[in-house]
Amino acid sequence: MRGALAAARLLLENVKFEHTIFALPFAYIGMVLAARGLPTLWQFFWITVAMASARTFAMSLNRLIDRELDRRNPRTRSRPIPSGRLSLGQVGLLAALSLAILALAAWLLTPLTFRLFPLALVFLVGYHYTKRFTWLSHYVLGITDAAAPMGAWIAVTNSMDLPAYLLGLAVASWIGGFDVIYACQDVEFDRANGLHSIPARFGIATGLWVARASHLVTALALIATGVVLGLGPVYYLGCLVAAALLAYENSLVKPDDLSRLNLAFFNVNGYLAVAVFGFTLAAVLLG
């Protein structure tokens, strides 16, 4: 029993399960905006299951595909697979189980959700390889995570509408931008190993400006969502909080000082996602 619990903890550590908080609140934002209030318990449950399983599948696959790179990178060689604490079979089994649960959730939500499942799978599998041939890999990851609010919208309405695209743009630019920031710490490793990123291709200073521009798009897309849906001042207060957090995140990292990168990446982004969801839910319920 103790061994099984230890293995389960390692599997959750391997996929950084706690980082689900980045994208899950945006799935809930898409959900409550599509429902213009609270969704059904069925929708809430299966959207949550779909999000958690999609991220677990993607991260498990990432650890399997990048295991040799992780073994060579001093920053990542202590991860469970390179360090030998988890086997490929254990991680592969978790990936397969997560994929099966994701397919079930898509099938149980709406017909359009299930029809679009193969397209989502292309991104969930394909984005891991993009850094091997394009410095736009950050935004492929962003588009992949944009499925959170867009998929939740479809799960409620069985349709794709303009607000869903705007929410997808907000998430794609947000995730893409902070992935650019995160890549700044691996510039030398990426260059030495033929991997592609915006900081490795154009330099850290340029990469940080690209991240700032991406996060400006995030703020504008969130505002545009409110305009299209006719949301009230509480929602726009949430947009202001999001913009302030994005500005703070970008201020923490400088070309010659990456010491606060983890604070920018892990803490601020978690606060941002939860705050935007909280203000959005309040705006919808009050509206």
C-alpha cells in the first residue's frame, strides 16, 4: 500500500498535477459564460474530468518524449524518469488511462465535443515535437491550452461562437507569452542541442518583449470578450486585475536577472487564472 501511494505521488509530481490550476479556471470561465450562469452538475463534472485528464495525458507524453533531453539538461535531470524513480511503463500507463478518460468525457458532453476530439488530440500529441523545428513552439502550446475555454464552451452549447474564439485567443497568447519567459532559462541548452525557442533564436531581451506583447493581446482579448457578451463592471474589474498581474509578471524577469522567473511563472499565473475566474463568475451571477 505504501509503495502504491509513493508511486502515485511520483506520477503526480512527474506531470506537475498542481499546475492544472493554470488552465482549469479558464475552462470554468468558458463554461459559466456559455451557460450565462451556473452549468449543470453533469457539465461541471465532465468538463473538470476532461481538463484534468487532458493535461495529465499531455504532460505524461511530454515526459516520455523529452526524457533524453531531460536527462541531459541540468535543470531537469532530477525529474522522476531521468532520475530512474519512474519507469517508462508506469508513465505510459498513466498516459493511456488519461487518454481513455478524456475520450469518455468528450463523448459524454456534446456531439461536437466528441467530433473535435481527434483535432484536440493532434495538438496534445504534436506540440511536444514543435520545439525541434520551430521557434513558434510557444504558441503551438498556447493554442493547445486554448482548448480549455473553447472546449468548455462547446461542452455547454454544442457550438463555436465568437466569445469562445476570443477566450481561446486570450489563453493562447497568455500561455505562449509565459512559455517564452520560461524558455529564457534554457537558452544555452537549447542552442547546444538544436532546440528552437524565441529566446534561443532572437535573444532573451527580445524574447521578453515578445512575452509582453503577447500578454497585451491577452488583456485586450479578455476585454473584447466582455464587450461581445455585454458583461458588467465587475468583469472589467477582473480584466484590470489580470492586466496588473501580467504587468507584474513581466516586471519580475529581466534579461540579466532571471532569479525571480519561478515566482513569475508559478505563482503569478496561478493567481491570475483564479482571479479572472472569480470576477467572471461574480459578473455573470450578478448580471
